[in-house]
Amino acid sequence: ILFESGVREVCVMLMFPRCWCTSLLLLLGCFATTNFATTQKTPPPRQLWQYNVHWNQPSVEFGVNQHHQPTWNGTLPIGNGDVAVSVWPNITAGGISLMVAKQDALAADGLPLKVGLIQVFLQPSPFKKGAYFNQTLDLTTGSVIITAGGKSEDECGIRVTSWVDASTNSIVVQASSCNQDAFMMNVEISSLRPSTAEQYTQPFFCHKSTMNPDTIVQKIPSYFPSSAGLIMYHRNLDSSTTFADSFKDQHIASLLSKVNNPFVNRTFGFYVYGLNTDLDRVSPTVLKTKKAVTKATLLINVATAQTRTADLFLQALSEVSAALTSGAPEWWNYGHLKWWNSFWSSSHIYVTSSTDKDPEKITQRYIWNRYLQVIQSRGTYPIKFNGELFVANTPAVSLAHNGGPDYRDWGGSNWYQNTRLPYWNMLGSGDFSNMVGPLFQYYLRTIPAAEGRTPIYFNHTGIYYTETKTVWGLYSPADYGCSRPKGYPVGIESNNYIHVDYHGGLGLSAMMLDHYMYTLDEGVLTANLPFITKTLDFFSHHYPRRDSTGKMIIHPTQALETYWCPWPFGEECCTNDMPQVAGLHAVVTRALQLPQHLTTAAQRSAWNGLKAIIPPLPADPKTNTLKPAEKYFNKRHNSETPELYTVHPFQLFTVAEQHWNNVSISAAINSWHKDGSAHANTGWTQGIMNAALLGLTSNAKKMMSSRGNTGPAQGYRFPGFAPHEQDYEPSADHYANMNSALQWMLVQVEHTSGDAKIVLLPSWPCEWDVDAKLQAGKNTVVQVVVENGKLVNWSVEPAKRKADVHIANCMQ
């Protein structure tokens, strides 16, 4: 089950002799499966190790981000999808540092907070001038390995390996002497927040919040595995009014009795102790080895709970700790390695060229970004587009002054269009379960509040979402308006950029239907159907006016953030904006194609009624182009391309639709060329995805090379961290869009017939070699190998789907 690369790394970390490693590889080779060998020359696990990150010189200790805030520059990321850790060597102090984050570690106002800082000091320090140094991110095992001292890898002084166990919320730090020279180890925990309560205003919030200090436990309770441990936690104040204030400010206080405040008394923290390592508890913040050792292992168990008292949280943390200790995670832990093997084996893309350096960089960033996504997408909240879980600002500037490790531009609210972007490429890569918890269930939890506010605001039923929202689903406070104009409608945000754009619910519905199309998972679809049904119900009622042909008149509306509908609503507003019209066509059509045993007669009747009144897609027949809206005031306020939402996200016009369903995509292609914003290629801009879906090979290739050559985020050394762009560093969107486009250059699935038929190589440049394995709808896996401009091998599983595959002429 182990990769060759994984075996080599494990051998090095466990200090096995090289002859042992060779024997182990030969033994595993006898039992290795050969499924991949029938379809490609080299199994993907034998290539993955090439994309590990190796630094042979220590990083400059501190960097500076785009806002001139100090950062820890040399961090590398590890995680298990819920717990994430930034790891870096502390050269000055002689050890390593770990900054711990957790998906659901949220303040009372929903702002993501770091759990804390753990520093491991080694004596004597292995970081000596002129001595060997290596810092490695090992992708195959989700670990960071720091080796220092001595003359070489084989003759090093000490090796420290850190990972987060794949199936438990336990961080493991293992320090081993390479040459059997003993060392002392001290462990120190530190809060990243001020020691006294501090008031701050989160970006896009109206009221001040109070950040209370973290708590360091003075005496370890007897029910923990070891009294020689350290505990620190943060507990939200039960007096916080942020959650309730948002309902009151938005005139829906009556809903407070119907929803639970998920943040009051939310408590998160960690417990640090030794595993098979004798430690003394020097103080409530410091552990040290009792004597010099040649190997030491730390466990750091992390938990979040919403409890009535802090003592109840400690009991919950102890129960997690007891379960983790019984598992005793080690490198030879079968479950951890099996999980990473399964993850990397589900899909891959390796792009190469003997004459062009860009494919190597594209592959690197594709792999690194997929890794970054999975290590923070198995919890209960979506990936944060603005900094992810890896903001590494130092505490030199506090949150009250827009700094520190808990600060990020745009704050803790979620921007729908930014938040969705990492999840599209999870379909092609087969990372389906990572979509369900953090994204789908997050939105499902917001339904009670969303459903309750609609009749209050609009006097009808259904649910809707604009662009920005708190993590509990209401309007982002500042977008609703801290000081609203007199007479402004209570149900409308005061921010002209977003206030009457309701396409977000349709976009997420389309993604939910995509998930079903790829997986045929009826359980997940059944859970998601209330969201889809209530979203369509909103549109059935919200626009009662009809034109002369009986079609719905969508007015007042706007076309994304680009073409506005300023209040008071009048002639400057759009009519029949493309994102909502295209979204209605796509979602209603596909909902009606679902197996009848999954839907009700009443649902199908309502959807058929809605389908009959959806207006046509806005288009200009004279120029054979698509329009942002049927009517719009031609003044741009942002750089989006609403007319091309027919391509992404709703996939009405793609190469796959053209081939399998006879859909003309010329108007979409003409629109892509006509609209200069379609060629923007940074951050969340989606021109690269549209180019790939429309078969614009040369354009997609050029944009792919540009993204692949992007430098690391300012203030960070790791090249997998994307720059600030429109978000905050590290940005989640820049490489997410690149990954989606790369998949669609290789494989596209038609969406509108219900058959999920496939086109291979719809926009692939033949001068690039590729070895790829991707998911392609209806539990289908396709593998393709292109070498020297020729398709040398391809396969599809199950084999019965071969008739549903069309191979495009990549020379086009």
C-alpha cells in the first residue's frame, strides 16, 4: 500500500539503513497492484515525490506581506482537513515552531482564530553555521521534515518530523538523533492574542467585538493521560452580543428563537504531552525532557466544543486525548499512510515538455494546491478564500490594529463567488467528500435563518443568498449597512455591488447537482434537495411580472458586481441578468432529470411551471454574442463577465455540449474574445476556465502558463501559497481556478442531457505531454497519456462507458 516515495521518506525518517529500504521496496513491489501499469508507463506514486518541496538553506526568518505586516516567512503547511499547522525552523532559538489552526476555531463574531503557538527547542541547537540543513514538505505522507546538523543527509545531527494524523485531530512531532548523540528538548506554548481583553472591529462588521485572552491551565486535571502536559484554550465570552445584534440590526429579531447561536461558549484548544517520552512539567507553559534522549515524540491533541462551562470542555478534550493515545499514531500507522495513498491514487495530472519549462511549474502548483485544499477541507466550514488556515502574520501587531495571525482582509464573512472556487476542481480530482461537510452542510445549516427572513422581507417563501454572508448565513453587517439611508427597504443590503444579485443559490444548487452527476450518491443528493427546492421556490415567487409572451421579468436586478442596480431602483437597473437566467435554465433542467424516486410529484410540477416562464438567454443576434443582461446600464463597476456564466459555472455552452448535444457555442466564443475582462487572469477571475471549456486551446495554454509562473505570496517562501490578488495572502482562488481549467482542458462532461457523456482533450495543446487520471461523471474514471503530440494510451472505467467518450483532435 505504500508508495515507493513514501517508503523512501519513511526509511529516512526512521533512520533505517539503506539496505533495509531497498529490501522493503522489493518486498512491496511483489505485492503491489498493477492496475496503473496497463494504462500508463509510470504509476503516479512513482512521480509524486518529485514535487516534494526541499529547501537546503534556512529561510529568512521574517517576511513582510502586501500590507507591510511582519510574517513568519519559512512556514510549510500540514493538516488533516480539520486541524492545520504552519511549521518552520526557529533558527535563532534552535528548534521548530508550530502555529496551530482549526477549521471551527471561530470567535464569537465568526472570525477564524489561531489556536496557539508551540515551540520545540533542542539543546544543543542543530542549526550551526556551515552545518547541513534541509526542510522538506513530503506530500506523500502529509509531513514536514526538518533535518539539521552534521555534514549531510546521511550524517546529519537531528531530524524533526511533524504531521497531523489523517484520522484523528492529533499533531505528532518526532525528534530523532541521526547519529545517536543525545539531546535535551524543551516545549513551550504561547498565546497569539493579548494577555488582556481587547476590543476590535472585524472587517465588514459594524459593532466592536471583545477578544478575551486565552486561558493557560495551571494544573492538569487527573482525567488526562499525563499530568506532565500543557493545556491552553480560548473560550468565547457568553456575554457576546454579535450574533443577536446581527438579527436585530437586520430587522429579523423574531428569528432568534428559531436558531441556535453556534459561537457562544465555543471553546477550542490543545493538550500537549509526551508519547513514550519522559517529560517534566516545569511550568504551566513549559515541558522538558527529564534527561538527554536520542528520540522524543510529542502529541498535540486539538479539540473544539460548545459547552456550558470550561470544565466541560476540558473533559471533552481529555476524551479526545484518551482515544488518540490508544491509537498511538506513528509513521507505521497503517491508517495514516493508507489515507494519503488513497487520496493521491484517486487522480493525478502530470504535464511535461522537453522544450518548455512551464508545464513543470503548472504541475507543481496543481499538486501543491490540491494538497493545500485537502488539508483544510474536511471540517465543518468552507475554505477561507482570504488567507485560508495559513495566515502567518506575527503577533507584533494586534488584531485591534489590523494585524496579527488572526487578521485577514475582508474578515470572517464568506464571499460566495470566492468561497466556491476551490470546490469545482474537487469534482474532477475525485475529492467528493471534501465538498459535503465544509460547503454543502455549511449552507444547509443556514436554511432556517434564510427561510425565515424571506417572508419578513418579501412576503413570500423560499431561500436566497447574495454575495456576502456571515458564517451563520445573514447579510454581512457592513454590506447590510452600518448607517443605512432613510427609507431604504429593510430586506435589501445598502451595498450597490451585491444587493439584488441572487444567483448564488443557483450556483450552489448547480454544484450540488454536479456532485450527484459525478457520484450518483443519493444520500448526499437527498440531503441537498431542500436547498435546491427552496432556492427554486424563491424564484417562482420573487418576480411576479410577466412579459407579452408570459415569461418572467427579472427586475430590478443587477449583473453580478459589474452592472449595478442602484437604489432607488429605476432605469439604471438591469432586466433579466444572465447569471440568474442561465442559472435557472441549468438548475431547473437538471433537477427535472433526476430519478423520479428521488423527487416528488409536487416538486416536479413546480419545476415544470417555473421552466415554462424562464426568459431566454440574453443575446445580440446581430453580433452573435451574449449579453450581461437583456437590458443594462453600460457602466462597469467590476471586471466580471456575467454573459459568460453560461459557460462557467452553469456549463450551458462548452465543447462537450457542442459535441454531444449539438449546442452552438459560437456566441460564447465571440463574447469571450469581445469582452476584455474575459482575459483577466489573476485571483478569482474565471477567463482561464471559460477558455478551457470553450476549446480555446492557445488562449487557455497562455493563461495556464501565466498562472503557473506566479510567484509566492509576499511574505512567504512556499511557492504553493498564492499572492494576495483580490483576497489576502495566501489566496485560495488563484490556483483553484488554474486547477479547474487544467482539468477541463483534459476532460469535459456534458451537463444538460443527463447522460454525462465525455470529451477527452477538448482544449489540450499537443506540444505538451500529459499523464492524467480524472473523474468524469457517473462514477467514471478516465486515464489519458499524450506523448509527442499523440494520444498513446487512454482508458475508461467502467468499460461500458467507452461509447460515451469522444476524443477531440488535439491538433485543433
